[in-house]
Amino acid sequence: MSTVAMAQNEPDTAVFNRIKTAELNSSQIPQIAHYLTDVSGPRLANSQGYKRAANWAVSTMKKWGLANAGLEEWGEFGKQWDIDDFSINMKVPYVAPLRAYPNPWSANTKGVQQGKVQVLSPQQYTDTTYIALHASEFKGKWLLVAGNAPKSDSKFKPVAGRLADTALANMKDTYMVKREEIEGFVKYIDIYKKLDKMIENSGALGVITAGRSNADGAVFVQAYGGYRVNDPEGIPQLSMAVEDGQRIKRLIASGHPVEVAINIKSVTSTADTKGYNVIAEIPGTDPKLKSEVVMLGGHLDSWQAATGATDNAAGCIVMMEAVRLLDSLGLKPKRTIRIALWDGEEQGLYGSYGYVKKHFMDAAKFKAKPEQAKISAYFNLDNGTGKIRGIFTQNNKDVAPIFTQWLKPFNSLCASTVTLSNTGSTDHISFDWAGIPAFQFIQDEIDYETRTHHSNLDDYDHLQIDDLKQAAIIVASFVYQTSIRTQMLPRKPLKKETFVFEGL
């Protein structure tokens, strides 16, 4: 490596220390977190909660003094869906509240619907032949999909933790959902649509799923369709705590019929079916470099059963705080710094992919647009509330030694790992697909995958505020350092690939 190259890779520790001091002494993270979660509420894509959060983020960044803050349309999303009223109770053999939540884009019950419960195993529920043979039994009933109870020994496993040094040293490719799993799941979507139609035609009141993972207070609530304008209304669908599901299953098995009463009242609108990202900038100051851009972001949308604190208000909180720090300290980035809070990530990286297609890559021709050459890097945060422990380079060998140098001042903050491994399932993939250097930070796991990810527990009180402060310091420093380098960050060769998330 040349002396010039080494010099531009040396971190500006004086600026890093200013960023660190400012964050530790006057952090705005608790306030940002409160408004994106408690005040905005759940942020399902195109919902009122999402719009509250997006509009608040825009107005807040304008107050901070950022330029070009606004909502930018990324393309067609679909229906707006918001819960207006909901209740669920067991009525027979005795009255008891039940822990369950409507799945996003569920159909309304059209008032309180009380009916007997019929239990189906997961195998029966996904067998079109079985459903066809037994459809005559379903009329006027709630169908409960409940398998075997979870093993009791699972309760002795820790539900939260941090990454051990050995795990960091041996970091492998890390995917919450692997490419082949995504491709395989797409094939099942049509089957589920067919099953829903068969159950709807049977006259069943709806489907309640009590999956084995919905245990110990965590109920995971999501949906794989129903938001597109041409999607049928379908049937009422809910996710239930496994303990309630198993209680109902045992009662019925012992000869005690169970009836439940459910009311789902939602408001669905197609007045505006477009999707919108939040965008804002700190303009570059160097006459030659200000047309080049360093981007950072996370997804703003969430699921409906909670306020989406760790998934992914946490990433947006950190990114907003990072640009606030850079701007409030009066730092003068040479390149323009652009923050993006993405829409529709949970449905298939829609917001970031739409943005990338609009600005950087002609997807049909797989041909780079002029703006693509002007993006130095994109930094993403979307693995929960844990502190940053390092960064995935997505097999970008040339950037690894640069990031190793940049992390040295933060080794004392437990961040030192630079891995060539890949990670996926979030918005940096859109940029990586388009040949732009794109990176997701390695984060401590905490209870992200075990308790909060897509669950009813994903609220403010599961945020690790001190971890988010540490993350904001590192993100702000990386973004600033990228903005002042003489050269843009090195790129991998552009490789033509199908964007696997499109069409989910």
C-alpha cells in the first residue's frame, strides 16, 4: 500500500473523539426513540403509523438544518391497513382473555363473531386434499392451527446475549433467511392463497395460528401478502400465544368444546398506494467531491403487533443521531452525506430496491445509471438494538484493511471485527446488487431473534439505549471518514444477478 493510500485510510481520531464526547454528553437517542416508537405507533408500510413516523423524521431533520429533507416516492406498494378495533375472548367453557393479534391485512370479522373452535395440525392445514375433504365441517367455526407443544427444556436456554470473541473471530456468512429459502418460499405463496380461498369458501369464520415459537409472552405476527391492490380480502387471520393455543387444544381433546368470540375491525384504503422513503442530506463542501455521495440508512417500516423498536426503529434512531451529530458539530464533509429511512423492507426490500432502480441501476438491462458512479458507499443498520461489534465487508477484500484502521479507535468500545463474510436479508443488499459498496454492521444479538424480531414485544423498553449511543458514534465516524477520503471506497466487480427479493 502506498504512503498516500495509507494516509487517507488513517482515521481522524480528533474528530472521532469529538463525536464520541458529544454523543455521550448530549445524546438525543432517547427522544428520537420515543417519537419513532411510542408516539408514531406501529409502522406497517403505508399505514398511518408509518406516515406519522416518516413525517416526524422529515420535520425533525429539517429543524436540525439538514438539506433536501422530504419524502421520496419509490414506486407502487398497495393498500393502507390500520386496526380500528380488536378483541378476542374465550367464551366457552368459561370466559377468559386470549393473547392473540390480527395478522396484517387480515379481513374484518364484520362485528363480533363467536363460534366453536376446530383444531387442525400444521400438516392438515397445509394439505389441500385434507382441506377439501373436511371443508364441510368448517362452517361457522374458528380453525385453530396448533401442533405439538414446545419442549420444556427450551426455557432453560438464555433468551438474550452478546457475541463472544470466538463467534466474532469465526464469523461466517450470516443470513436470517437464506436465498434458497426465499426462493423456496415464493413457490408456496400460491398454495397458501389457494388454501385461504378454500377455507373462505367453506364458511369458516377464520384461521388462528398458535405456532410453537409464540411462547413465553412473545407472539410473532406477520403476513406474506394481502397488501397489493389486486389481492383479495381473504379471511380473518390471527396469531396466538402457544400457551393459549395448547390450552384450547387440550380442552377440546378431553371433550370440552371451546368457543371464542373475535372482533377485527380494520380500515383499508387505496387512496394512495405509493410507497415513500425518507431522505435528507448534509451537503458536501469540496467543490470537486460534493457531487459524490456517502449514504447511510435503515428501514422505517415495521410489523403491527408492537411499535417496531428493535426492528427497525433502532437502526433509524442510530442513523438519525449520526447525521445530527455530524451536523451539530459543524463538521464539513467533502462529499454529500445522505440519510435514507426505507419503506417496505419487510415485504421484500421494496423501498431501497425501488430507490436503487430509480437512481442507480436499470434493472431490465442491468445497466448502471450515471448516479451509480457517484456513490462512495452505503452503510446499513438492521440487526436489532445491540452495540456494533464490527462490520461485514460483503467479500470486498480491498475495503477490509481500510475498515480495520477505522475501527482501531473503537476497539475499547468492543468494536474490532472486520469480516469478508456476507450478510443478507436487509437493505444493503439492494446497493450491493447494483455494484455499490454496501455494508451492514455486526451487532450484538441481545434478544432480537429470540424475543423481539417481528413480535408483540418489540417496544421501546427492549431498546438498549447505551448500545445505540455506541453505534451512533461508530456510524457517524465511518460516514465522516468516507466523506473526506481522497478517493471513494473500493468496489467489487459488478456481477449480474437476479434480485431475489423482487416479487415477494
